[in-house]
Amino acid sequence: MGMTYPRLAQVLPTSLRAQADADWGGCRETRKPISGLIIAINGAPIVRSTSIQTLVATSSGESEYIALFDCVKHVRWMRKFYWEMANKATWPTQSIVLEATTVRIDSSAAQALAMN
């Protein structure tokens, strides 16, 4: 038996935002880039991740694009999870899946690659 929260969903609109970044050649041992991401709901971080990329990037723009791609994979998984929760009416998460998710990155080269 699932609980519904119609008033809570109207009072607390939720938004999913993400930020991705990379440090080109950041790992001193392998010289591979280090990716980082933060995913937040209403400004509160719920996912934070850092990892060494599996590829050796040839430019900082490429390493930023790889970090962006990894972040978007996480965001897609989160949106699918919240979609399933909203369909079961167990949690007021519909606004997360109905709104577009903002993913920020500080590299113009990665933005250009993503828009292409």
C-alpha cells in the first residue's frame, strides 16, 4: 500500500541539478584525468563522485567531455529512479522527471562537443 503526498508535492517543487568537472592529467601515477560530479536536489547534494578516467585524454576539453558524459549517465539513472518512484506514488518526485535537468560544466570546449 503506497502513500501519496499530493500537498507535499505542490508545496515542495523539487529540482535536480548537476555539476561535472575534470582535472586533466590529475593522477600523478598514471597521468589520467580525474572526473568529479555532484548531483543535488533543491541545492542539497545527494551524489558526489570522483574517479580516475579509464581513458587517457589528449586535451583538457576531451577530459571535461568525458566527465560530462559520466555525469549525464548518473543523471539519467537518477531520473529513471525518480520516475519509477513517482509512478508508484510512493514519493512526491514528479517535478524531478517533468522538468529538464540542468548539468553545468566549466569548459567551453566540452560544451561545444556536447552541442555538436
